[in-house]
Amino acid sequence: PVTLAIFLNLFWIFMTCLTSSMPVVSFKFLLARIWFVVGLYLLTAKIFADHKNLERYVWLYTIPLIAVIFYATTRHLSYGLWNKQAGHFVVNPFYSDHTSYGAVLALYLPFMAMFSFSRFFTTKVRLISFAAFGILLIGFILSYSRAAWVSMVVGLVVFAIVKLKIRFRPLFITFLSIVVLLLLFQDQIFMRLERNSEQSSADFRTHISSISNITTDASNLERINRWSCAIRMFSEKPVFGFGPGTYMFQYAPYQLNNDRTIISTNAADGGNAHSEYLGPLSESGVLGLLTFLLILALVVYTAVQTYMRLTDARLKSFVLTALVALTTYYTHGFLNNFLD
């Protein structure tokens, strides 16, 4: 089912390339997406037929990632470890900025935690994994990526839900109840959020508090600006969108003066649509979003069903860890977009 959903999404991307406002950009986007699917999905499925390659695959990324963390932290020290602004560029040239760095650390931290505390590995492997977990955790904290921090909390919630075997019905009822409460008290919620004037800073308490600041925090306000542009673009072309990969070239005319911030530009500097969900909506229309959501839903469904069905405890741990890691990115996708 996951493979079919991916092919369906690729087919719709191809269709919207034909109607794109910038066909060359869109077909380049499609070609890049096909490369990713072939190299990182179809090929990896064959590699993972040998289950030992699951661990090797994780370690082959984690080891150089640790080297990058040492590099970034050493550079950070030269500017002052609590210098938040330095955190934005010390990871160059390995990552474009601190947010993509934080997103990747969120993906690999669950695996290092699993290697550290799982009984399936030798004491030596567990000690090495625990040291690696500590290094990744330091990098994760110093990334100053609020989106990554939030995503890790959601990942831990998903871990608890699966481990406790909470059924779908109570989860669905809880979700609906939260949505209804948000709708009923939206005015009060917005008034409370507008009172929050905390700016993102090196102080962790203040930095966390600034997550909900939609009044003065430039980073948050610019996200809202980009999201608003994506929605206006969708309203103009709801079926086929502007074409895959074209948001950054087309969004400028859809910015309203009262939405612009001190970091607003007309060239998508500092990020694209800032949403893995609104980006496809503006670029490939409603089916662009729906086919993307279908992939995510089927991945989660397949992971949970596989976890419940497996009898091999080691593989169960890998499946659950992979689900938690992917969940961090699905959550992160509400605030940033790095799939491009």
C-alpha cells in the first residue's frame, strides 16, 4: 500500500508538471523526487532484506553525524555556546541551517536510544550507543530548533500510545474533542497567544516560551506569512496548483503588506513554504496534498500493523523506533519543509 501511494503521488506530480506555470522547474522537481524514491525507498527495501543492514544503515549516517556535531559545537564555542544566532550557521556547509540539522538529529536520536537501552545488543554496543546518544542529545539541544523540540515531544507521545496499545477509537474521540474545544475557545486562545511577547533567544525557557508568540517573534510571523501565501495560491489554482517546486518563485505577489515581517523577502530566502502540507497544496492542488497525506497515513498504519504482527522482538523495536523517528518529521513538517 505504501508503494502504491508513493506511485500515485508521483503520478499526480507528473500531471501537475504538465500544467505548471514553470514546467522546467517542475520537471526538475519530479526528477529529483524520483531519484529519492529509487535510491532511498526501492533500493533500501532490497538492502533491508538482510536485517543486519538495519543497524549498519543507521550507524553509517550516525558516525559522520557525530563528526558534524563536534565540528558545529567547536565552532559554536568560538562564538559563545549560548549564542543562539551562531547556532544558525555553525553547521554550514554540512546543513543549510540549524533547523534542518535539528530535524535530522530528531530522526536519529530514537535509534540511539533504542540501541542504548535494548537487551538485544551486547554491553559494548550499548555503551557506544549511549555515548552516541549523549552526543546527539547535546547537538539537538544546541540546534536551538524549536520545531525539532516540539516534534520530539510528539514522537514520545506516539511511542507511549503504541507501547500502551491504546485503541484507535479513544484516540479519535480525544482528537475530535480537542478540535471542538479549539474551535469553541479560539478567540480566547488567540488573545492569550497575542499576549506572549517572548522572543526566541539563547535562554532555553524563553526560547521554548517563544514557540507560541505570534505577535512579535519574526520567525513565527514569517511562517504565518508563508502559510498565508500558500493558501492564497491554492485559492487561485485549487486543482492543479502552480506546479511542483514553484512556490518560491511565485509566492511574492501573494504577500500582504500587513503580513510582511523584518525577514520577509520576495525570493523565498530562509525557507520555502515552511510547511510540508501547504507547500504541495499550493504547488499541486488539493490532490497534491491528499496523495501526500495518504503516504503518511499508510506508513503509520503499516508500521502499527507490522509492530502488532511481528513476533521477533528485535524487529518490533526497529519498527517502533522508525515510526517514532518518522513521526518527529511528520510533526516538524507543520513548521518547516526539507523534503525538497
